[in-house]
Amino acid sequence: MRLFCTKYQNVYIKFICYFLLLAFWSCSRPGDNPTQNPTQNAAPTVTTASVSILNSTSATLGGSISNDGGSNISDRGVCYGVTPNPTIANSKVQIGTGTGSFSTNVMGLQPNTRYYVRAYASNTVGLSYGNEQNFTTTAAPVDTAVSVYIAGKDSLFAFNAQTGALKWKRYIAPEFIHSSPAYSNGRVFLAFKSKLFAFDTLGNALWTATTNSANVGAYQSAIVSNGLVYTCNEGSRFIYAFNQATGNLAWTFDAREEPTNTSLGLADLAISGNTIYIASQYTYAIDAITGALRWKTRGGSRVLPLISNGKVYIMSGYTLFTLDSATGTILRSKVHNVLFSHPLSLNLSNGRFFYADDYWTAAFDTSINANIIWQNNSVFPGSSGREIITHSPVIIDNKAYCRSAGSVVMLDIQTGNVLWQTATDDMGMTIVNGICYTNIKITTGALDRFYIKAVDIETNTQIWRSNNNSTSNFFSSAACVTTKSGKMYRFGMTFN
């Protein structure tokens, strides 16, 4: 009997245990087992959209978010760069929140450059990136050269910059004109002795202004900025500013501090922002709007002042001076009794100074010692080199271009070695879009004829020669070349 009870007691206990376990399972709540939770949060799912290129500097970038991962999208957009796998640490553009598609136009890209882009999105769980897309912006449109304006023996000429065809010719005076024309807002200006002439692009005379200067000097070229035309000449101590639309005198600056009290000599005007600089016996900084003197510093020469990064560089008495452009304070000077003996022009590019005088062209570094990197005495302007007083050599794509005696020369910027040269005749050069505009003399029997020519600067190939068939020598300092956008190029400088 006892054995029977014990046996059924054990069965009863097991039954109770199974019942309690079943009851426990039946009371379990959904989610108590994490492996059975289908709604756990995750990072978003994002795809990068195809890129639409708008122009050389902009494109449409975007993406789409197909799943927010169970959490609200707090940030989304695109990131891009010039190396693969860009992140939000690179250039980033935020484009709203939420799921779905998104896009934006990105501006300020570099022309002809490959970019990599990925869409991104983030929520409370994390950050996700889409697939990578890449694209290459188009090349920048060429600002096509339209006209070449140049002064000849006694006239102002206009040529088609693409073909060399003569557009028009206007008589100025029965003398050689050495100054270059200037251009702005559809007007062509030419300074000659005590007069300043204005023409439209068809050659119609607009106005002529007369200065109080002596009727001497035919070298200084006008410059145009701030709606004004600025001029001076070698027979005067005055600088003039005229309204470019009307020819009315805006202001006159009297450089009475000049020791001779008579003339600024062969000095040319340089402009940077709202300040005009000129170096003669003194170097002057003049307010370009009002004509008021900002500062003056003793020392200067006929070399055009070079303005760069808040500094003004001038040559005077075998010395290169560095001045503070705001105050005229001399920051440093370097004397070189041989190299700086007959200075004509100075340029600063690629961390180097480039210098030309009557005897050589040279490159030297910008350290306080002005260490010579190279010098080439087989390429020099010659004593008649007044025509190239500007920033020379012109530096383009690691090549140095300078006007030598009777030729235009391309030099290796690293060594100074001559790469090619092309014959010219006592004239400067202007380079626009890889084309050098200069002149050539062709002698037939006892008759000399002078033409303008366009030369490819990479191949030294003549593209065209003007059809003027002129016996008037182009003794100008440089051609004035204008472009479709209204820019003006003269030698190595860009205006407007």
C-alpha cells in the first residue's frame, strides 16, 4: 500500500511541475525573447543618385532613402571630394530630413576636374553612406578674343583677333605713337602727348580730352578702372583722371615733390583696387577715386611698380625695395650692383621674381638675400627696350615669355633655357588664351611693311598675319586685346 501511494505521489508531483512550467510559458510577453523582435532599429538605407553636370563649375547631386531603420532621419545630404570614398569630413551639403529622394545644385566646383560623391543619412542608430558616383566637370568656356587694338606710326588700328582682318584705322598725329590703347565698356582709349582720345569699337570718335601737360612724350599708356581713365606723360609732373563716358576731368594729381619739379619722366601707372602707384624719383600711392595722396616714399625708377599680397616692389639705384602697400614703409631692400644695373621690368610668379634689363633676363628667389636661380644674357631687351616696361617675363604654365631684341622668347621657368623664339620688330607682346599677339616686319626690296601676327605659344606656329599691308611701324609697347566678356589684356596684365 505504501509502495502504491509513493508511486502515484511521484506521478502527481511531476504533473504539477509540468503544469506550472506550461503556465509560465503561456504567460511570457512578446519581446521577452530578443531573437523574436522584428522591429529592432537600424541605420538608414541610402542610395546615391546619378549626377547631372550643369556646367564647368556646378552639378546636381542627390540621393534617396528607402528605409529609415525604424528611427527618424536627423540629417541627410551629399558629400563630395576629389578623392574616392568622400565622407562628411570632406565637402558636405545638407539637404533636409526624412525619407525619399533629395537633390541640390552644388556650385563652386573646379572646371575639368573629377569629383567623387556619396549620399549620406543618419538617425539615432548611426550614419550610412550610399554607393559612390564620380563625374568630371566640363572645361571652362574660352573667353574668345574679339579685337586687337594697336597704335602704329601715326594711327590707331583695330584688327579682328580671330582672323587678322583690318577692321578700321584712325589717324592720330604725324608722329610715332609708342603708347598702347586701353579698353573698357565698348570704348577704346589712346593717350598721346597732351591728349587723350576715345573711340567706340567701330572707330567713331567719342571725345578728346586735353591736359595741361607740355606737348611732349608719347610713351605712357592709359589705364582704365572705376569708370575713369588715368594718364600721364613724360613731359609732365601731373597725373590725370577723366570720366570714361564723357571725357570730363575728374581730378589732377601734382607730383610737385619731384626734385626737378618738372616731370615724372618715363614712369608708368599701375593700379590695384582703389590705389594708383607710380615710381619716379619718389614712389607715390594715390587714391584712384579722389586723386588724394595716400603716401610717398623716396626712391623709384621707370620700372612699373609690382603690387602683390599687400606689398609694393620697386627698383631704384641697383636696389629692389619691398614696401608696405598701405603705408609705404620700407620692409626690406636688396642691392645688386650687377643684376640690377639697368632695370626695365619685374614680375612675381610661382614664388620667384623675374627680372629683365638691358643685358639679361633673370629669376631670383623671394628670400631677403634674393638668391639668383638663373640668368640668361643671351635674351635681353636691348637698349631700345622702353617698349616692354611692364611685368615681364609673362609666366604661363611654367613657361616664361619675354620680348627680346627683335623677338619673342619662351624660356624654361626652371632653368632659363630658351625653348623657342619668334621674330618681331620693336614691339611688346600680349598673350591671351595661348595666343601671342605681336608684330613682324617684312622687307621687300627697299620697302618695309609691318603686320600684326598671332602665334601659338606652345608650338611657335603662326596662326594668322594681318592684312593691313602697312608701311606704318607698330612701335607700341603692346597690343590691347579684348575678349567676348569685355576683359582687356595688355602684355602680361588683365584689366576689367
